[in-house]
Amino acid sequence: MCGIAGYFHLAGRSDPDDRLVRRMVASIRHRGPDEFGAYLDGRCGLGHARLSIIDLSCGQQPLANEDGTIWVVFNGEIYNYIELRPELEKAGHRFRTNSDTEVIVHAYEQWGRECLSRFNGQFAFAIYDKAKGEMFLARSRLGVRPIFYAVLGDRFYFASEIKAIFCENKIDRKLDFEGLDEIFTWWTTAPPRTAFAGINELEAGSYLEIKNGKVSGGRWWQMTFPETFDESRSLDSWAEELHELLVDSVRLRLRADVPVGAYLSGGLDSSAVTALIKHFTTNRLETFSVAFYDKAFDESQFQNEMASFLGTNHHQIKCSYKDIASVFPKVIWHTERPILRTAPAPLYLLSQLVRRTDFKVVLTGEGSDEILGGYDIFKEAIIRHFWSKNPESAWRPLLLKRLYPTLPLSPARARFYLETFYKSGLNETDKYYYSHIQRINTTTRIKDYLRPEIKEMMASHDPLVAFQSGIPDNFFRWHHLARAQFLEARSLLSGYLLSSQGDRVTAANAVEGRFPFLDHRVIEFAATIPPKFKIRGLKEKFVLKKAMKKELPDEILRRVKQPYMAPDSNCFFQDDSPEYVEEVLSPESIKKTGIFNADAVGLLKNKCSRLSHAHLSFKDNMSIIGILATQLLVNQFIDNFPNIEPLEREKFKTWHV
């Protein structure tokens, strides 16, 4: 896990801009503080900040082929590099390192763009073909590692983080209000759009080619589902194959020349990953988790029980409201977009703990919910699809009451809430976003706080069209659970969970997260599992529980899923809250930024100050966090972007001009 950055002249040449490359690398040195490297010539500048995990002594970047005609900077891991290397050597390629990076160079030489389908990994890389005067950029299937780009005049810029691109002072730093519109609808933007005008994100599973002064690209992988399922196979058969694939996925993700730990949240997914790691080590495993002083969010009891059951050496960080509020500005600096919940903040603190324990790599359980049907939104989609066939039924809404038995309302109010809220858009089954209508309706309420002028600027943009591009032609012939899974993976997984809650907060502390459930073999197999084995009745991830039955205690297998969440508004309205909260939410600051209505924000702020989290609506909680995050984003990236000093050339272990 590293940081990459650089530029490329679309046409012509100039003197190497080494100061810019050194500034870009300096801005993302947190991603890879172990070593720095650069390659520059009259056409191209490549920079790299390395977190050394594989081939510690010889894996420096940028790295070239035998004759120095092809150069790469790479962020991530190619887990099957050991298997690919003999095939490339047989084809005549000569290796001088034992790194996975060098496999990329030779695989690109051998197979061109088709090399991507041969990689099992999480990656974002840029290849400079010096002989042809071309560049090639690519991102792995689910987009675990980011890559952003911009074009200004004759220059193409790219980097792992937007702040590195902003090191080019000629690039304007402005918000993209259509991007905000998408965030305030989906929690994320639809690539290539970002929160900043003129800054693009390479979509997961996509590539870019720069040839003859033209930038073009396309999608090389996409999640897909069958229109029919093999109903002849038993649940045991599906569970057994899933288990085998997960075992091998974990095996590959333990490849490292440094110690590897695991996140252990106390839920099914992280417990499964941790249990599978035990197949491959006799050493005592180090595990890490987040706990909360607020009991409504705390899962420490289950974390400690699983650590004891698995015999791990467990490390835990316990977060207070103040801890979350104090670190929140740093989180926004790293997410580089507004976020609508505080959940990334405790994970930022968790990765700090991992790093303080001298670990660089952790395996985590992300992705299981998306591919195996773990979220309530999937159960809601099934219930609402069933309900839509007879929307006036008096008893079908009771299914939702079964889904939310602890809803903190009287029985009459709970039924009224469920019937009115989940009945919204019930007959819009022809909409590709049918499964997500309720989440969208809740999230978009933050737009009530926008100034009329901003709403007008957004009026011509339809954020509901944003993720429609690329919807497969046979999408509506898929099962309704499959459609919901596809949309969740395309939006929230890549754009938020693997970004704001994943790469951005782990990389901030030079930690690499690895995700066994996101091995493409696991994803593609899971897509073929019949929906009835993913969600049986209202029991989520039924096939995974069957697969792990021999390795996990019944308490974990039977436990009702508790989605990872963190305290939101409460964190910012305590007597000891940081001063910045009052400053960025003051009427003066709101008016200066010019995005939100100061009077409306003032009323919301007073409401949040009076009421506890338990009494605030989801809408109010998301709105105050989104407003605060947006204010901080503007403050950090537009009004007060720091003057990042370039790293001294002497700090670069590799330097080629």
C-alpha cells in the first residue's frame, strides 16, 4: 500500500518538473513513509511513496523493465504474483527483484491491457511506455485503492489523493456542486465526478490510455449476476465451495514480508476472516477493534469473546465523543469529500493503534455484506418487492416490524412509521434504484439546508441518473436481490466503505487493509448463489453461516447483525467539544462559505444541542454531519490549502532523470 503521483505531457516535451513531483510525493507521504522514489524525463514525471511490505530490500519504485523503456508506479498488491512469475519467465522476461510490482511491468509487456484480468489483487497503477510515448492507468475490480486525475492544458496529472494534484498551483480548487448533489443523495459521487470541479476519479474496474495526445478509457471488469440460478445444488454444496474459496483468498492475502494482523469487530465477517487465518499460522494472531463509551454503539463484549475463543492477542481502542470530534477535521483532510456519518473517525483512530503496535497490514471483513446479502437494505428490498404486489395488504407491513423489532416507538407509532416510510415509492419497481429509494429519501433531506442559489445550480443535474450509466442491459432480468446488491456495490461499497471508511483512514496512518471477501473469485462465485441461500426468511448471510459453522461459536452464528456505526451529532455538542465546531458552524462562517442557509443551520444546530442522538432523526444526524464536513472541506482545500514543501531530493531512494 503506497502513494503514487505524477504528470504526463499529452504532446511535446519540457524540462523535468522535479519540484512538482517532490511536492506531490510530500503531500501523500503518509501513505508510504518508508521510501520515496521518482522518475523524470522530458515527457513524464512519476513519484512514489512506499509502504514496504513485499521484497523489502529490492522493491523500490518507480520500477522499470530490463531495458528501461517501461516504468510503473503502483499502489496496492498483486496477490498471485508468485503464480504469474514462472509463466512470464518462460515467455522470456527477466526479473531482478522478488516484488509483485515487477510482475506488473512484465505482464503489461506480455499481454498489454489484458494483463488486468490475470491479476488477483487490489491495485491502482500508472505505466509509462517511454518508447511509444504513451501512458496506461488502471484500477482493480472493486476500487480498493484510489486514483484521481486532471487535465490542464497539455498536461495530464494523476495521484492517489486529490491533494497531490492540487500541488500544481495552476489547477483551480473549486467545489463541484453536482458532485455535492450526488453525495447528498448517494453518500458518494459517481465516477469520474468528484467533490471538486475538474478533478476526476478513475472508476473501479476501469482503465485509461493516453495515446497520440488523446485520453480514452473503458471498463475492464464489472460485477454481474445470472438471470437464473442452479437450484439443483444443495445449501451444503454452496457453503462448502464458498468456504474453500475463502480459505484460499485468506491464504493469498497473508503474503507479506512483514507481520499481518486482523480487525475483529465481534461480528460474523471479521470473525470468519480471523478464524480462517488460523489455518495458516501457529503463532498467536494480533487482532484489533474499536469500542465505544456509548453503549448503544459498543460491541466490545462480542469482540472480547471472539478474541478469547480464537486465542488472539487483542488490542482495543475505546472512543469517546471527544475523541471522534477531535479527529474529525483530520478525517475530512483524508476523505477529501463530505461524509454524512462519523463512522470513519473511529476507524482512523483504530489504524493509528495498528501502526503504534508496529503492524502495517490487517485483514478485514468488508465486502461480505454486499456479496452475500448482509444488510437490512437487502431485506427491505425483498419485503418491499413482495409488498408491492399487494400494497393495500394489512398484514404485509408486519414483515418490516419483524425486521425492526427494537424500533424505539410505541406499537401504533412503529406501524405507522413503517407503513408510511417504506411504502414510499412502493410501486416504482421499474426504477433501477428501487431498492435504495428509502435511503435516498432520507439522505436528500440535507438539501433542505442549501441556499436557494445552490439549489438552482443543481437543478439541471439529476443525481438519480448518476449511477445509471453502465447498468447492464439485462439488469431488470436479474433477481431483485441481485439488483440491490449490484447497486450497493457500485455506489456505497466502492465510493464510501472502501474509500472514506477504508483506504483513506488506513492509508492516513500507513496501514494496508486487505479484504478476503473481495477476491474476485469469491465475488463471482457468490453472484451465482441462489438468493434463498443468501437470505433465508429474514436471516442474512445464511450460506456464510453454514460455511463457517465448524469454525465459529453458535453465539456469533446466531447473533443478529449490528451494523458498524458511531455516535454522530452527540460528539460535537458537549461541554468539552473542540472550538472548531462553533467556528465552522457559526452564522459568519456559514455565510462566508455560501453553500448552506445560515438561519436553517442555526436552527438545526440548536436542535442538536438540545437533543441526544437517540432523539434525533436520521435526517437531522446526517444533515449536521454533512454540513460540518462540507464546511471543513471548504476550509481545508479551498480557503486554506497549505503550502506543501517539496521533499528534499536526498530523501528519494530512487531517482531517475
